[in-house]
Amino acid sequence: MYNTKYLNRVITLASVLAFTIIAFGMNPTTAIAQDSEKIHTIVDEMPEIIGGLPALYKEIDYPKEAVKKHISGRVYLQVIVNTEGKAENPKVLRGIGGGCGEAAVAGISKVDFKPGKHNGKKVKVKYSLPVTFRLEK
């Protein structure tokens, strides 16, 4: 049927594979657990703020210091949206001063998101967005 050289190669390959899996602790449940904790940057469906940007702006109070100093502009935020649609670890990538960055972080922490999805499953997604502060004249 099969020649012995072929069978010896298959057995050797299987042995090396088994040794690698045992030696490095790789098993399917570990791989699945690691994937569920992975933070994605590109997904099939990006997270969305429920209610859109108007919902975010309702949660942001324009800082008194920024009003006093006539500060306006864009604050750029980065946040991780978890599988439950909550913002984790929000941080200011670029601020404009006057407490605007802190106000934007406080606002993004209060809103809910529609979680991002990849391959039909909810996943954690690193998400960046601009928040505009504009004083009315």
C-alpha cells in the first residue's frame, strides 16, 4: 500500500507537531480565550454610539475654563469599546486645553455603543473619534 518512507515522514511530522503543541502549551481552548480578549482595529462592523454624536454631545459639559479663555477646537479621543458596548480606557490623543480633553473623556464614558463585530461575533475594538468644542458667538 504505502511505502515505508512515506509512513516514516508522516509519523515524524505528527511527532514534531505533537511535541510543539505540548512544549508551547498551545491548545484550542487557549487559542479561543486569547482571541476573545484580542483588541481589534479593523472589523466587519465598527462600533457606533447609540444615538449618534448628538447623544455624546448631550453628555459633555463645556468646561468653564475653556469658555473663559475662548478655547474651541477638536479633541481626538481613543477608546476601547468592549463586547458589552461600554467604553474602556478612554484617553486623549490630542487635546486643546481648558479642560476640554477631560470633559470629552467624561462624556464618552457615559454613552453606550453598539459593539463592533468581526466574523459575526462581538469583539473589543480600538476606536478613535474627534470631539468638537465650539463656542457660539
